Amino acid sequence: MNRKITVYGYQFIEGMLQADEEQSRMVQEIFRVYNSGVPVSRLKDHIEGLEIHRVKLSDMLSDKKYLGNEVFPKIIDQELFEAVQKRKEERRKAIGKEQPYIYNKDQFLLGDKMKCGECGSAYHCYKHGELRRWDCSKRLVKGRVACRNQRIQEEQVKELFMQVVGNLEKHPEQIRKITVYGSKRNILLQAAEHEIELLKNNSDHNIDELLNLIYKRASLQYEDTDDGGAAYYTKKIEDLIQQHKEQPEEKTFDKDLFDAIIEAITIYKDGRVVFTLKNGAAMTETL
């Protein structure tokens, strides 16, 4: 039985991941036509039989898997791929979007800490000009609304974080209200290993999902950290909050403090924003 795969252009043949002959030709045609100057929104007018949504087409044109690696066979050569990336950048500049309206966790202040409390998915930051808006990554799935959790501005999150810091300065005992015990990294590792085994036992498993889990497991296994568990982080957070409290200057958003003490931020539809500290304690603020 062939296994499912979500990357257009590939399929499993006799248990081996290979380039699909028909789809790989279509991928090559998409790259060639786009590089000739046809915008993504008009590709369907120039490529016979093309039925791929324009959002996915745009993602495909930036997907490095098509260059080939240890898992995915090569479909697009390096020269054409780089030419397409250059044309995409020129197109963004031409329409006044030097910074694309897409998610990139490395660009944004809050990184990958934001989570959806309604469906469990990650929150992504979408930048448009100076505006940074966080939204559930599963709000739209295949063009349909799948999660109706609220959007939140980055400035709102920063303000709420400073409220949390202020509350901890006044009531440091709340740091010890721990709801998660033990090493979070070990818990995540066990969860990743369990998910990997479940996928391996499923003949229809998604290869992308399996690869992501394997990479995640490797990262957790070899991560060099001074994680001493809940007790270690409790002491560390108490010290950092006390240091912040003693600072004489005006209290504005402190990114270093944010990175040091916050594990996750969970957004709920009813306006609750739960800040989970790295020792497992949770602080709730309301929009």
C-alpha cells in the first residue's frame, strides 16, 4: 500500500519515496512559467490542467525540497530555483511588500511560544508593514475557517506580559504555584517517541509528519541545556523577577526577561491569555 505524502510532486513507489512523473513535470512547468514573468495568480491561465490553489503555488515556489536532499529526489535545479526566488523578491518590492505577509518565527519577537487554547495549534505572526498580528495557524484550512479563536496584536501580548511581571513582583509566591512537574524536555521527548511509534505502525502515515517528529526527537535528545527541572527554574525565575523589581528605570517590555521565564502563551476565545512559566506555573491575564 502506498503511503500518503503532502508534498506535491512525490509519491511512495514500492516503499521508496520517488518523484511522481506527471506531478514532477507539472512542478517544473510551474517554476518555468513563473520565472518567465507570469504572476502566481495567473499561472492557471498559462498551464493546462493546473488545479492547485494559488496560496499553495506560492509555497511550492519557495519549497527547497524540490532541490533534492537525503529524503526527497531532485525535481528543480539550483539555477532555476534561485532565479524564481529572485523574481519573487522583485515582485514583492514592486507591490510594496518587501517583507512578505507570511509567518516566520525567527523574525518575530515572541518566537514560537504562542499556542491556541481552542484547537491546540500554534499561533503564527503575520506581518504587514509595521503591524504584527498573531492568529491561529489553523484558522483557515483549505480555504475554510477551521478555528475561530481570536486574533491578538503583539503589543497586547507585551502589555499583558508586563502585567504578569508586575503581579509576580507583588506576589512572588505565585511563582511556586506549579501545575507541571518534572523535566518538560523529558516529557516532550516521551511524547515525541510515542507519536513516532504510532505513525510507524500506521501504513498510511504521512512522511512529512514522521520526519518532523524524528527531527524534533533528535533535537530534544541532543539539546545542550542546564535544565534542572521545576526547582531549578523556580529559583531562576524568582531571582530574575527580584532583579527586575529592583531596577529603577521605567518598566517597559523586557525581551530578555520574557525569553528567560516564559515557556508558552495560550490564547482562548473568551479573552484569557495564559502565560506558562518555565517551571510550569501558570499566570492568567484577560484581554
